[in-house]
Amino acid sequence: MNYQEALEYVEGCKQYGIVPGLDSIRRLLEKLGNPQEKLKYVHIAGTNGKGSVLAMLSSVLTRAGYRTGTYSSPAVLEPRESFQVNRKMIAKTEYARYMERVSRAAEELAAEGFPHPTYFEVETALAFLWLQEKGCDIVVLETGMGGLEDATNVIPAPLVCVLVSISMDHMGALGDTLGKIAAQKAGIIKPGSRVVSLKQPQEAMEVIRSACEEKGCSLVVADPEKASGIRRSLKGQRFSYGGLKNLSISLVGTWQIDNAVLALEALRALSETGFPVSEEKVRQGLSEAAWPGRFQVLEGKPLFVVDGAHNEDGARRLMESVRFYFTNRRIVYIMGILMDKEAEKIVRLTCDAPSAVITTSDSENPRSMPPLLLADLVRPYCANVTAADSPQEAAELARLLAGKDGVVVAFGSLSFQRKLLGSTALETLQNGGNHGKQRKN
């Protein structure tokens, strides 16, 4: 199996849908020797911020000299981004070799009469197998959706369980109240783990506290309101927290201070389990952490920003940053939203700022909302709305409408961003930078 064949195999596994539960992934991993049982973990669940916290933690731990593996989803540019050791992606040859082993085990299960493992289960199995055989000291692991029945939850008790911001998303699968969703996210909590949670709305906080009491786990609540001396620019942010003065992060969305505070508390909890990190390495790692597609500036004239806001809370946080950074600027949106998201709420929260909106979609993603339908939702809030046939067409039109002194903000589903941004921007994202090369006008 070569790399292309491996990708085709994984793509074919999408036909098996999304199946919550751990029985299938357990059977698959048992055939592979249960590699997940031989690793130590930080497990991250929640709605918004998982990837950014993962990036910060892995950057610091790598700087501290630990062989640090990560598994995250979804990838922005290509599948290999989900699998990294010391911030370096799995090689194509490795991906193919390990996927061949996983596929053989999956086909054996199907031949034995069991359901074929899903797309996410196959990739999760590959991650555990590869990370274990790479000899990782610690793995920072992100749930896919939920927590309790997420395939990543097959691991033994993590050293630290981290809960990022919890809000309404994936209600069809996780529940129609914040408490129900929080219960799914808190399902990663296991006896023997330390738990660190961002300060949540009361309904979610009560669920988390109850889960910790039930499992006998200590709980630390990270409170971003205790951060001080905050200074923001489009080149990065500085803040002080918990005795550490003038910390620097390169991630620029206003909400990233919340994620950094949570990461700092997680690192403190982890230090109590045998993974100490010096202040110097904390500072270096935080400043170097990068996460593509999250309020990321890619071009200068016009300013071109991409963000993954795809739910109500993400839209609200995006608007905080838009209003902070771009007061009195001409703003043009590019929007692409999936059909199973609360598109009307996202539109209502965001569409009082732009002078124009261009809707688009990823034509290869069957979940994408048709641009004309999205445009109809936008029109009551912004009369100047255009439906573009492709992300590339949307980007060119947005640049023209914004002008050199304006701002283009592209947000919604990450699935259309790889096509939207073009080769230069993709190269920038691939290199992990936060500021792309300026487009020549």
C-alpha cells in the first residue's frame, strides 16, 4: 500500500458513517496489540479551543525535551497533520505502512462478521500504533466529537484531563442542553486522573464537578479573568498569569488568552505527575505554538484572515476579535457553513459588521450548505451578499470588494479553507506560521 492507496482506503471508510461507542475501536486495537495501553496521555475534550490548547501543550512539552506525540482532528490541509511527534508530521511512507497494518486488522474484523471500523476509528488506531512505536514520552490527545463515546476514550486513565470551552454544538449526537453536552465531554474523566477545566457556564460546571466527585478526581478551574496586563496586536499577545509575568503567545484571537491560561494550569497539573517544565521552556513553547486556520492573518493588502468559527460560541468569539482589531475598517466576509450547523444563529451573530458577504462551499463535502441557500439566510442582515460558485472565486471577489486597506474575514467550516486560500497560503499554514507572505497587488 502506497500513500495514495492509503488515502483512498481511508476515504472509503467514510461509507461506514459515524458510530458512537468503543466496542469497535477496542476490537480493532486488540488485533493491533493494544498500543494505546502503552502510552501516557493528556486528553482534551470540549467544544471550542481543543486544537489551540493541544498546540500550546505540545509546543511547551517538546521544548522541555519530552518526546511529545499529538493526535488531533480535523486536519486543515491534509490527513497527515493529525499525526505528529515533536511537531513534525508523520511521513507519507509511514502513513501508508501503518495504514496497511490497520486496514488488514479492519478487514479481518469485517470478515469475522463485525461492523467495519469507521473512518475515525481507523485513523485513531493508526495514531495509537504509530505514536507507541515512535516511543513517545507523552501524547496530547484531542477527542473527535464528544468524549464519553469518542474513539479516543479507549485509553487508560490520562495523567491529566483537560476541558476547554463547552457550548452548544453537535446537538443531534451529544444532546440538546448544555448539561447533556457537558456530560458527554466529561466522559473522558477517569479515576486516577487530574482534571483541569476552563471556567464554564454554571450548568456545565456543575456536571464537571459532579463527574470529578464520582470518579474521585481533583479539579482545577482555570479562570481567564485572573489574567492581567493583556496587550494585543495582530502579531501576538502578551499577558501575565499565576506569577508568570509578560508571557507571549503568537495566536491572536482574543479568546486565545483563555486557552493559554488553561494550558498553563494543565502544565502545572502535569508537572505533579512526573513531567516538570521550567519557566524558560514554558515561555518558549507558548510563544512558538501555532495552530492553522484560527484567526490567522495570511495576507496584508488587503488583510486576509481565516478562522474556523463554525458554531454559536465560535461566532461570538470571532466577533469579539473582529470588533477589537478592525474598528472603522471596511470588512468583507467569506462564509461557508455545514448544513448540520446552526447557520442562522451564526449569521445573526456575525453579519452586523461586514459591508459585503460572499457565501461559498466545498463542493466535495456533501454536508456543505449551498451558497445560494446561505446567501438567503444572510440577506436580512446584510443586503450586499453574493453567492460564489467556488472558494477561489469568493476569495478574488472579496479582495476586490475590500480594497487594499480593507479586511477579508473567511470563516465557517475548515473544510473549504484549503481550496479558498491558494498555494501560497497553504504553504504558510503548512509551515505553521501565523502571518503569511503579503500578496503582491
